[in-house]
Amino acid sequence: MKIDVLTLFPGMFTGPLDESIIKRARERGLLNLQIHNLRDWTHDRHKTVDDRPFGGGPGMVLKPEPLFEAVEALAQPGTRVIMVTPGGRKLTQEIGRELAGYEHLLLIAGSYEGFDERVRLGLAQDELSIGDYVLTNGALPVMVLIDVVTRLLPGVLGDEESAKEESFSNGLLEYPHYTRPAEFRGMKVPEILLSGHHAEIAKWRYERALERTRERRPDLIEIKKRETDNL
Ligand code: 4GS
């Protein structure tokens, strides 16, 4: 998969995407990630990317021209162009799976201010939010999106990791995990996990996952029911 990112802060992307699983995916050619500075598509001496809002008010607005030029330079037929804003569809694992099916994503990170509305109307095919809170700019949500999508690309996770029953992949929170020692500061590992009875261990884990989800995230059980009804 190819992912191009448009941002005013390319420096924010070095570090988080150069470690661990994303690093390995890039090295193995499973992810071709390129970070672009929006200012490269300005033409004035000051590399102006924003301007005052028509109608007045505080803050600045990202001008449409550099964004249109940048997207027109980077997009191919079949490219999915996505903006991150608090007003977008809320990112879920299901949306991650949907995006992992594209060959090319072009992700636009906003800044302090908003975008000129014509970017939304004429350029973006999708708008995504990572949650109901306000960040200083769109770099972190873009990195979250890249992380969610990359680990779903074929070959990125080892068999062991991808086969693992994780939160949200089966629609439930994870069951409790334990490793050695069997007793730590008076807290004992549940007997069943030491028993070697694989079927009973699987049953115990499923029950604990269900119980934990019911207590902490009953909304996930409703979502799962609705999905099952639609089958
Ligand atoms: C988010 C969010 C966000 C909104 C960008 C204020 C700077 C900021 N983007 N999910 N202007 N949450 N963006 O907070 O996507």
C-alpha cells in the first residue's frame, strides 16, 4: 500500500512511524509511506498556507490553492483522499479494514485552524475523526489512522500476532492475560490457566471477555448483536 500525507509539520511524523511494526512494514516494502510539506505547493516568498476568515472572527483558515495543487499532484485514479477533522466519521476497526483495501491513501492533516470549506467539497472523499476531543493539529490523527491500517495489511503481522484474538477483532474486549510467576505479591494466576485443559481454558477466556465487555463497554455487545442480526 502507498500512503501519502500532507501536513504543515512533517517533523511530527519522524519517530512514531520509524519504530516497531510500522518500521518493519516499511522496510519490507509492504507500506510505502511519504510525508509531504504542504508549503511545497505555495508560490509566494513566505510560503503562505493560511489566511483570515471571510466574515471575520478568530483564527486562520487553510487556503484552498496549495491543498488543491498538492492533491492534484499526488492523487492517481483510485486514490482515496481523506481529511481528518473532529467532524468526520468516527474511526473504528471496521473503517480500518475498509481503508486497508485501498492501494493508495492520501491523508490530509489540518492545523490550528480549519480548512476552507471548498477543500471538503472539492477534494476530500472522506472525513474521519479519531474521537471527540480537540487536538492542536491533524498529525496525530493521521498517524493513528496509518497505524490502524498498516497492521491490517497482509503480511505485516506475524501469524501468531494476527491470529490472536484481540479487542475489537471479535467485537469483545480482551480476556485477562497472565505470565510467570504463578503467584506475585499475593495475587494468584487463576487455577484453570495452569490446568492444561485447552477447551476449558478457551471457555474461561471467552466468559471473562464477555463479562468484562458487559461491565465496561455494553455498547460493544449491542454493536455485535446488530452485526449478527444482519448476517
Ligand atoms: C481531530 C480529531 C482534531 C481540530 C485539528 C482543531 C486542529 C483538530 N482530527 N480527530 N484544529 N479529534 N483536529 O482534534 O481528527
